[in-house]
Amino acid sequence: MNDRKARPARDEREAHVWMRSPIHDEPPHPEPTSFWRRYVFSTNHKMIGKQYMLTSVFFLFVGGFLAMLMRWQLAFPWEPFPVLGKLLFPDSGGAMSPEFYIMLVTIHGTIMVFFVVAPLLVGGFGNFLIPLHIGARDMAFPVLNMLSYWVFFLSGCVLLTSFFVTGGAAAGGWTVYPPLSILREAVPGSGRGMDFWVLALALMWIALTLGSLNFLATIINMRAPGMTWLRLPLVTWSQFVVAILLLLSFPVAAAGLAMMEADRVIGTSFFLPHGLRSRMPRSTRRAAGTPSSGSTSSGSSAIRRCTSWSCPVWAWHRR
């Protein structure tokens, strides 16, 4: 009984020591004096968290706009998109082509998973809340924290730039299925746009890795006196576990991207049957979306006929 009565008093004393500790009295870094250092290239964990949140909200609107284009095509197929149709699809009178629809599916899925959910919940809330929850002045590596955000921002710019390259953005489907993601001649978006997609995802995983290392170092080494592991808030525990999972998944994701790009550039067969490129007949290449002589829309009719994006492999096997 005496131990139970004494425990709350001990907790109050430890909390008092924690709040009066030097970790709260000393400023984490010199106060920035310029606009660029305060709001753009800031090393303050709160400002970086806000940057992650604002950028994620911007990509949320971009992904929502792409989803609206997809829903319009499903509701009114081959009908011109109102207001912006002539600007977005001038060659087809404002109507969306099947190739562009696959681009929308690919980029919409990529944006919502990698540029909205992950940076908002991990980068935004993690950077803002972790130091506050554990009693730290800032993250363990403030400059690395700033670098992780700007690598993430660069990856988003690379992904959006892919809409303006030759052939358009990546068109590999929701999870970038082979052979659309491997064969450069499959659909228009399987060319340079897919290379931009690979580069954007590689930069994104680098940013997530830098942030995960920072989270782990901060939670392990910078907890205030009295802040034991069992007293960590559940939000901090969730960020800690997510950081570990991201570090474990990065080598796998990097290896997958490297193997996919090797299939595309040097002709390996990690994700394609060996010899598929050379043994694919002309009819199958046309079904895969390869432009033939005198035809610029062979991929459109093929996409309308095929119910699966793996139809080139099936067609070759049936042949």
C-alpha cells in the first residue's frame, strides 16, 4: 500500500524534473533571421512538419483531380471533359484516350500512397509530434531532417514532370504491372514517363529512409529524463515501428526498382519471360500498343479489347 501511494508522488517529481531539465531551457538552434531560413530551408522540426503537411495536401488535390478525370471517363466514356477538355486533350476534341486513362490510374495510385498518406502521417505528424512527446528540443539530425523533406519535394516534382515528356506519364497500372512497365513499346507511357516514375520512387524512398533514421535516433537517444519506453505515447510508438518497417522495406523496394530498370535498359528477364521481346509476334506487339506503320491508335483499340493488362503474355502463349 505504501508503495502504491508513493508511486504517484515519484511520478510527479520525475515530471517536474523533466519539465525543468536543460533540454527544455536551452534553445535547440539559433533563431533564423531571414525568411528563407525560417520558412523554406528551416531546420525546426515544427516547420518541417508543416512543410510535409502542406505539400501532402497539395498532392491530395492533384490526386483528387486525377481521380475526378477517371470518374468522368467511367461515367461519360468518350465524352469531352467540360471546361478543361480542349486544353487537356486537344487532339481528341476534349475526350480522354485509353492510353491517358492508364496514365491517370498509375499516377493517381502513386500520388495517393507515396505522396499523400506516407508523408502526411509519417513525415508531417512524426516531425511535429515526436520531439514534443518525448521531451526533446528537436530531432536528432535537424539538417538531415530538412534534407529529407527537400528530397521528397524533388521526387514529387519529377513525378509531375513526367506528364510533359515524350509519350506522357507512366502507364503501368495501379501497381506498375509488367509487361506495361517493362516493355517500352507497350503503351505510350511505358517509355520515358516510366523512367521518370522510377526516378521519383527512388528519390521518395531515399527521403523516407533519411526520415526513418532520424526518427529512430531521436526516439532512442533523446528522450527526456523519466520518459521510459513504457511511458511513450502510442503515437510515438507507432512512428517508431513504422520507421523500422520503412528501413526494412527500403532494400527490397530499391532492388525491385533496380531489377525493373535493368529489364527496361539492358534487357534482363527479372519480370518478363526470357526472350519475350524477340519472340513476340507482330499481332501481339500491336495488342501491346506498339504503333504500326500508318496507324497511330493501335493501342487504343487493343486496350478496349483486353480485359487484363497482361494480355501480351497471354497472346504470345496462345500463338
